[in-house]
Amino acid sequence: MFSKILRRTHMYLALFLTPWVLMYTLSTFVMNHRHELEGVLGKGQPAWEKERETRYDGAFPPGADPKSIAPAILASLGMEGAHTVAKPADDGSIAIVRQFAVRERRVTFRPATGAVTIERRAFRPNFVLERFHRRRGYDRGYAADNAWAFSVDLVVAAILFWALSGLWLWWELKITRTLGGIALFGGIAVFAMFLRTT
């Protein structure tokens, strides 16, 4: 009975988490072959493309910290979420990069005039996959980012479960013990070699 439950859990968990596993598989491949893919898809970060222009009519006290200005600007645009803020440029403009899952947005605010320019990254699959791979942490303070971090924790737990349940299922089938043992200890030997030589 236990083995049947373990086998079913092993299978259904794998099916449910297939999108995450595929994403980490593809993104790791992309990072491992960055140079070759850049020759095909383009080097460096994708360009920014202008999306629209608008105005922000609110006011901030003189010398306000750009990190306190950014959330107000994003809220006025309906774009609240994880973001980074660059140091003000020489002309006083503030660049805010809103970290959407697929296509980032850059919001440039010019306090002197209230002008706001919104740009989005040109789509490039290798760049998007790398960003997905590196997305992490519970420190952003936004529900969507916390949900993503929680899903990544589930993937980590699932991979540990697959490894341990796989060992159990292998040992349970006596006919597979010899070849399975060769595969297991062969993998351990190769991994140990890499630890010693790289």
C-alpha cells in the first residue's frame, strides 16, 4: 500500500510541476550556452521600446529619496510590484525598472516637468528564461513574488522527494537492483570527480 501511494505521488507531483522543471531545464541550457545563443539571438540586454508617455501631477518634497518616489509613480500607473530604482540622472530624471515576468517595463520620471515615459524590453527568449531562473526570495513584499518564491520552494522539495522516493522504488524492485546500483554509484563517482577537478 505504501509503495503504491509513493509511486502515485511520485508521478502526479512530476506531472504538476512539469512547467517549473522545463523552465529550469531550458534556462540552465540557455545559461550554459549563452555565447552560442547570443550569436543567433543578439548580444547584451534587449533594447527598450517606447510604449507610451503620460504625466504624474503629484508633488514630492525637495530632496525626496527616489526609492520613496518610485512606489507612488508605479501606483499612479497601476503598475505596483517588484522594481529597482537607479540613481537620478544628471537631468534629475529617475528610472524605475518594473520587473514583470516576461517583459520588464522602464518608467522614467522627470520631476521638473512631471513627464513619465514608459518603455518595455524587446522580447528575447534567452533573456526571459535567465530572468525566470534568477527570480527568487520573499523580500520583495508583494504577494505575486512571494507566491513565486513559494512555488520554487515546492520544486526544491519535490526534487528531493523524487530522488528519495526513486531510491525506495528502485530498491523495492529486485530485478532492477544490479543495474540500478551501477547507475547510482556511477553517478556518485562522476559527481565526485567533478567536485575534485573543477
